[in-house]
Amino acid sequence: MAKGGSYENEIAKKLSLWFTDGKRDDIFGRSDGSGSRFTSRWKKGKKTANQHGDITFADSIGEPLINIWRFEEKTEY
């Protein structure tokens, strides 16, 4: 099983394939710092668009899903 960033990339690819009925694997990707950038800026009262979870959209067609769901990936190994 993949760990850390590799796991998040694997999930983003699977989510992309699911979202596009198997047509594309590049709609979603790992967010900057795996969501940590959003958290550190939020603590300072700053906003950071589309970086609030481990997965964000790489293509704008995925934005509606990211706007309603936050993806936090955890794996046991």
C-alpha cells in the first residue's frame, strides 16, 4: 500500500476516474502541503482557496465536488 503523498495521489487518481466514469485520471490531485498550508494560514486568519483537505481539483470540472467535500486521507500500515 502506498504511504503519505503517494497514497493521496493514488486516491486522487481513483477519484478522478470515478468522477469521469473512467475517462480521465487527472481531475483531482494532492493539495499543496497535503492541506497543511490551509491549516497554518487559517490559524493566522488568512484564507487559502481550494487547499482545505488532502485532495483538491487540478481541472476546474472537479471544483464543484471539492466545494462540498473535504478529503482527508489516512492509511494504516
